[in-house]
Amino acid sequence: MSNAAEPNLMEALVSLAKRRGFIYPSSEIYGGLNGFFDYGPLGSELKKNIRDCWWNDMVRRRDDIVGLESSIIMHPKVWEASGHVAGFSDPLVDCKVSKQRYRADQLFWSPVVVDGKAVGYVSALESEKTAEDLQAAAELFKRKKAITGTLSPVVAKDFTEAQEAEIPLIPSPATGEPGSLTAPRAFNMMFQTNVGAMTDASAVAYLRPETAQGMFVDFKNVWDTGRVKLPFGIAQIGKSFRNEITPRNFIFRSREFEQMEMEYFIHEDADWSKCHQEWIEWCRQWLLSVGLPESKLSLYEHKKEKLAFYSKGTTDIMFEYPFGVQELWGIAARGNYDLGQHATASGKPQEIFDEATKKKFVPHVIEPAVGVDRILLAVLCAGYAEEDVKDEKGNVEKRTVLRLSPRIAPVKVAVLPLLKNKEALTKRAHDLYKKLQRRYAVFYDDGGNIGKRYRRQDEIGTPWCVTIDFDTIEKPGDTFTLRERDSMQQTRITEADLFALLEDKVH
Ligand code: ATP
């Protein structure tokens, strides 16, 4: 799915992320590793803040949800029972000449139809302008082959829809020539490893491709020990790994990423649809609470005929990224499939006893699953702006600003003594800095003119700067200049009011 493209925004963001220490390519000095990233000093703070907000809102501030941290490598039978060994795959297409690999559902093609007759085929990789690329390729094809007549508009199909006889006729996007693309085959996305000293089949294990199975496998442990009663949820934050065929769009689709998932267990007779809707709305509200604009969020309900047989319904919260409208958070109603599968495979019943009906049953589940990295990318995309502003002398200059919510901004306040060589100023500034640092991520900056220092903080999304100036030390009241990032308004504030402001806005 795509919409209006903003390719320059992505370039600007990737550059800012590197320049200011948010995100680096992994193992960069060795040329990087496709699909893996490192979070730098500011990126790791931002990511931690997203995780903490979610954990506080999802687990600590609710009475019906408890936390879990399960191991990344689990018994291999877990992934057989869950269906991942047999079915967690993407359709892979090889180009035998260029050795490039494609995901079949991201490789598009169309017949070139002139005067109602197919005269050849064109292909293009999925982008925000796939149809335009195919149309341009069809026009070029017609011109090159000197074919006369009227060209019909292209009809874009993905490679999974190609008939066997069409596959040899569709050109490879790498070479432009037909005949080198293979038929799609299932490529399992789980990373394999070996546990222990043996390397034979008995030692094969997997890096988890989702955190969710931890909650199912530990369901009975939590039920027996967690003092919970239905409906209740188990939440977990942790790394997941998928050997994506084509990692892309920066951190949007990577091979190592972090998930925040929650399994909400309900009675088999409960109104699952109502509960599903409530969770969709909860997740939407949560995204607003960390600063995503409502106008960039939408809902996508999966078509009934495309759902797995056990699924009752899935709705994705979509975000309008610069490269298109894409899935951010999936909220699935999974019935009692997962617990049922583990009961059968392990031989350990996963039923619980219902006091009211005196019957045993396997609880059903609603699963909101979201990626931390995708949220982080969304807040960067939504918050980034380049603006023309006037400096103190009235000259117009550019400022880059990251409008991050105070809840997740990596630095909450910057403390700036007006002059670096005036001890009364630096002493008071340092004293405030140390007090703030006990509770918040704060930055102390005494280098360069004050306007430049404000700009540096704007660029990393710091919501407030406080300047310790001559009024602070010479006038009564011990007030500082508080400068607000978005409005650039300056007011005076006392230390107590500054703490009250932070207490109100940051948590
Ligand atoms: P997609 O269709 O985009 O591959 P999915 O439907 O396979 O995603 P789920 O299995 O539902 O994703 O995973 C839950 C969430 O985990 C997704 O909504 C997304 O936020 C995140 N996620 C999944 N795969 C990746 C990835 N490769 N990189 C970063 N985040 C991911």
C-alpha cells in the first residue's frame, strides 16, 4: 500500500539519525550488515522511553495485566506446535543470472498489450510508484521493439499471481531480460542455531520470530502463580528475529527487531468482538499519547477470506510513513488456537476451570502486537520538520526540529548557563542540572551562542531549554528562562515550577 511519497524526508531522517547519534548501521566499520542496526546514545534513550511508556501503561497502570520475560531460544517443539516450522515463510524468487533474490509479493509485472494483443512483459519492484514504473517500462518496450499501435494501460500483478507459462517470459528487474526468474518457493524466515556441542538435527533450535509464544507456553505458570483471573493479559517486550528476504525502509523492516506484545485471555463465551474493538481503540489512543498525529493513523481490517482458518479477525493500525501507509500495530483475535496447539503437542492440558459453569475450557485470546522500531521510526517521521525562523537579529535561518512528545523525547531538558566563564552562572546551572539529573535525562551545554545551543536541542527533540542568565543571579525569585521547543516562546520559571511542569508532561 502506498500514497504520496516523501523520499527526501527519509534521506533527511537517516542522515539526522546518524549525525546526531540515534541510529547507525550495525558493524559499520565492516561495511554494515543488511537488516541490522545499532541505536546510539540518543536512539537508545528514545527506544527505552517508548518501551517504558508502553510497560507503564500496559502493565503497571492496569490491574488486569502482568509482565513476562521469556527466553529468546525456546524448545524447538514450540515452533512446530505454533506452525512456524511448517508455515512461517515468504515466497522467494531467485534471478539465476544476477543472483538477486526477491519476495514474490514485492515483485510486480504486467503484460504489454498493444491493440488488444500481449506482445511481451515488463516488471518492477514494489515502490510508491509501481504502476507508473510498469507503465514507463511498457512504453519503453514498445518503442525499443518499434511496435506500432495503441498501448493499453498496464495491469500490475505480483509474482505470486504469475501462471507457470508466464514465469519464463517475465523479465528480471535486475537484468531487464526474461528467462532468469525462478518460480516462487517458500523460504522459512526463522534463523536457525544449534544448542550444545552437537550440530546434528537433534540440536537445531531457532531464534524466536515473535515474543508471543512465550506467553502461551507460560500461560499455565502465570495462571497458577500470578494471582490472576479472567479476563487478564500477559505482556512482554523483547527482541525477535526474522530472516526477511528484503529488509528495507531503514528500521521499518529489519532482521533483528524488538516487539511489544500482549496476550489478553478471555472466557470462551465472552464477547470477543467487543474486546477486540476495545483493544484496537486502546492501542490507537496509546499511539496518540506518545505523540503520533491522528491524521497519519488509519485502520485496516483484514479480509475474512485471507485470514488463517482459526483467526476470528485482525485489524492493523496503519501509519502514513514517507514510503507509504504501512502496518504499525496488528490486533488479532486468535480464538484458542495457540493454547490448543500447545496442549496437543505437549500433552499438557491448557484448560482452566470455570467456577460459574463448573466446566473446563481453554481461554480465547486477543493479541495486540507492535514493533518498537516501527513506532520509533513513526515518531521520527511525524516529528521531523525544517522551518524558516528568525534569529535574534531578525535574519531568516533554517531550523531543523524534531517534535517529539515529552513522554518519549531522549532529553527532557537542556540546562544552559548564558556564559561559560561566569562562575555565578555556571554554579547555579550545574546545581540545577544535578538536581534534574536524579529524575530525568538532562543535557548540560555551555558551548557556543545561546541561539546555536537552542538549535542543537531542537534537532534532537528536547522539549525545553532552561537558561541561567543574569536575571537568575541578580534579581529576586531565582527564576530561569524557559524556552519551549515548538513555539520557541520564552517565559520565566522557578525551579519548583520547572519540576511541576516535568512531572505533569513527562510521565
Ligand atoms: P509485516 O506484514 O509488515 O511483515 P507482520 O504482519 O508479519 O508484519 P506480525 O507478525 O503481526 O507482523 O508482528 C507484529 C509487529 O511486529 C508488526 O506489526 C510490526 O510492528 C513488527 N514487525 C514485524 N516484522 C518486523 C520487522 N521485520 N522489522 C521490524 N518490525 C517488525
